[in-house]
Amino acid sequence: MNIDLNNKTILVTGAAGFIGSYLVMRLLRDYPSCKIVGLDNLNDYYDPSLKRWRLSQIEKLGGQWTFIEGDIAGRNTVNRLFQVYQFDIVVNLAAQAGVRYSIQNPDAYIQSNIIGFYNILEACRHSYDDGEKGVQHLVYASSSSVYGNQQKVPYSIEDNVDNPVSLYAATKKSNELLAHAYAELYGIPCTGLRFFTVYGPAGRPDMAYFGFTNKLRRGEKIQIFNYGNCKRDFTYVDDIVEGVVRIMGGAPQSEVPYALYNIGNSQPENLLDFVDILQQELVRVGVLPEDYDFEAHKELVAAQPGDVEQTFADASALERDFGFKPKTSLREGLRKFAEWYKEYYKEYYKE
């Protein structure tokens, strides 16, 4: 079912998050007739000031934008929002992210990724009550983590993903199963998106490229896990958002209205090459000095529990159904990140 996004009321959960804030800004720019409602709990998993900065960038755009501080794990909060706004489209990006943190703090993942997502599904289900037209499309974030450590590459949406190696991955697989059940039982059009290592300006500080930058700037050593034998399908945030927007307008039409897509660059990069390009770009913009001794600041260490050796997206279904393929090169994406980082932290670089 093709959906014209104009004049729609759209809920974006996780709106102060990395991908969520980019999506909101894209919708406000391209679809000024839309009403966009953002929900986020602004938790302190990482510095909330970055989340508030992202919200400030959204505010600058004006338009029909409403932000609500709240948690999808709060059922009353979610139900009230659906009753007040009667959403046409829901994009659920709110989640507790991160593989390693799921080992330290599993409760956060159950609350947000399981209970929270269940609350969203239930609200979508009841949006059809009393003959209402209800939610036309629920789009939600899954993750490449669901593929675990399987050896077959590239990863295809047809692959078996029954062997998660982290609780985070298990919760994302659970989201896919729950969404399928609700599509089957209640006819809710649901599309899950398996994102592959998203990066870019204003990203999550717990992601490797951001954490590496902070440490290199402070003159600390960075640890490269699995002795550098890691490959990641790094995907620039604008490419992710392009895919999300196209998919929002194309609800699945099958008998069970359920679909899954990979969104990835389909070009795995070795982690050592990645950090080399990163440090080059940080030197180029002046975050690091010209004579920075990069070799002295990196340390190759063993793999961590829950880590996978590589990620590699087969994004052919996305290209087939929506005519889009991520294309931003790693150097181009890291250059934009380095430029943003210098600007955001410019008090450190006063000349």
C-alpha cells in the first residue's frame, strides 16, 4: 500500500536519539504539512545534553512539531498519546541500544525493547477500535545484531536468526516476532528495519568512532577489539533516514502485512582501516595535531563477549522494492562527523 506522507500525523519514538532526530528533521523539511510528534525519555545512557542539542536543531526548523518527554515503557503515556493524536504512521526507534551494555544492565533492555515495544503494538492494535481507520503503517528499528556470528555473508533477511549472541540481539529478534504476530492477528501493517552500524554527526557517544575520537583527543589509547579482525558494514545516517522515509510510504501488502529489510552499505570495512580514515579526517579538521602519532595510541585487544566478527548487509530487497541503495563512502561520512565534532566541541579548540 502506497501512503502519501503529506498531511499525516506521525509518531517518532526515540526522537531525541541519533536516527530519530535526523528522521524528524527530514520529515519537517520535506513534508511541512505533516504533524510530527516526538517521544523520548531523555535517559542518561549517554550524556543527555547531546539529546537536548539534537532537539534544539529540530526546533530551529519550526513546523508542526510537538515533543513529549516520556517513556514507551509507560503504557498510560503511550495510550494517551495515541488517543490524543490518532497517528497515521508510527516509527518506533526508541530502544535501549548497545551490545556490551546489555550484559551490564539487562533490565533496561527488557523495559524498553520488550515492554515498550509491546505497548506500541497494543496501542496500534486499539487504534482500529470503534471503526477508526487506525495506524496505516508501523515501522520499527531492528538491528543487524540479530544475525549473530553466522559465517554466511552477506546477511540476508531470509537467513535463520535463531542464535543471538547478546541480550540486545535477542530483544530485537523478539520485536520482529511480536510484530509478525500482531500483523497476523490484527492486520497491523508492520515493517522491521535491520540497521547496520549507523554513524555520522551527532551520533551516539558509545559507538566506536565517537568513543575513539574522544580518547584520541585526550591523548588516550584506543582499544581495537579482536586484534583488529573485525569488519563492519558502516552505514551513514542520511542513507538510513532515506531508507526509512521511503519505507514509511510503502506499507506491506501481503496477506500478512509484514516485511523486513536490511539497511546497510553492503561494503564491510576493516576496523583498522576505519580508524585510520577517522584519524586522518580528525587531523584534517584540526581536532588532532598534524604530527599525531596514531600508532602509539592504538592497542589491539581480544574480542569482547557479545561481539561479532563482521556485519555485511544484503540490501537487495530494499533496492528492489524502493529503488534505493545506501551509497555514502566511509571517508565522506567520517569527514562530516569530524567537521561536526570540531564545531560541537569547539571550546576545546580555541586558538
